[in-house]
Amino acid sequence: MELVHFFIELLQDPRTFVAQWIIQLGPVWVYTPLFIIIFVETGLVVTPFLPGDSLLFCAGIFAADGGGLNIFALIILMSLAAVLGNTSNYWIGRKVGEAIVKSGKVKALTPERMEKTQAMLDKYGSLAVFLTRFFPIIRTFAPFLAGMGEMHFARFTLFNVLGGVTWVCLFTLLGYFFGGIPFVEEHFELVIIGIVVISLIPAAAGAIKLKIEDSKKKRVGKHELKDNTQTDASSEEN
């Protein structure tokens, strides 16, 4: 229960946690919990709920104006965590993915989430590994399903590195350059909520599009079934 409570508080107020880690762990070891959380978010298929985007944004804030973090060390280490996380999840999916899915024990692997992620992989191929970096939750399932589908590891690694570095740079630099703006400081909770909402928009749009396409397929299937039934009936009469 303590771990669940920790994750809930981290989701609600990542800035406070980063500040505490800087004070308690010092300028060197402060990167350790940041590294672990970014790694675990995409490294384990059971932890898609971790706040990677907002945590990177907050870390970027503390890398500006002597806040306790170094922006270059932050980008390098968090990029490494992101890339290694995806790589770990890829091999988990490749080696034991089928067994995990069939067991039904990983509740996060809902059919809907897997279908959305697989749809992106089918549509964009290796490029989906890059694109899904910017889709919370889906970015955790993409490397897992890429491994299950035995995507070529070299192609996976190329887009994994490109996606991981781009994602880390985007959110840490947003925090670094804009975190000190008075409006952001005064309405930080709203900014974090905004980051989460904006991050979820592509995933929500994809889910809606998928449902619309499924509805169209079902309607087409019903019409085809009806036409075939009428055709069979006419044949029998003749």
C-alpha cells in the first residue's frame, strides 16, 4: 500500500518529490530516482501510469538557475533511462510476451489498449516506436508488442533512440526554459494537469478513431451478410 500511496502522490505533485530528492540525496545521487522512474515507466509493462512527462518537466525546472540539477547530465541520463526501458520491455515481450498475455495477470494489458497500440504498429511500422513516445500509457505497450511481433531489433533500436532522446529533450527543455515564468509558478498544479491532458489527447483521438473504424466495419459486415443472405435466398427460389 505504501508503494501505491507513493505513486499517487508522485502523480499529484512531482515538483515536491524532485525538490526533496535534491535536498536528501545531493547533486549526484538525485538522478537515481529520476532514472529509475523513467526506466520503469516504459521498462515494465505493468507501470504505464507513471508520470514521465510531468516528471521530466519538473526536473527541467530544477536544472535552471542553480536549482540543483545539471541540464546536460539530466538529458543524457534520462535519455539513457528511456532507451534502456524500451529495450527491456522489447525483450520481455519477445521472450515471454505470449505467456504474460495468456496468463491475464497483467490487468494493464486490456484488449482495448493492446488493440490501439497494435493498430499504430501495423500502420506505421518501426516509426510507431518513435511516435508512441509521446502517447502516455501506449508508449509502455509499444515496445512490449514490438517484441512480441519480433520487430527487427536494429530498426527498433534506431527509432527507440530517436524517440527517447526527442521525448526527454522536449519535456526537460520545456521545464528549463518556461518553468520559471510567474504564471507557471503560480499555477503549477494546473500546468501539470494541462501537460497530462495534452499528452492524452493523441491517445484519446486514436481511441475514438479506432471505435469509428470498428463501427464502420461492423456496419459493412452486416450489409454484406444481409446481401449474401438475400442472394442465397434468391438462388434457392430459382
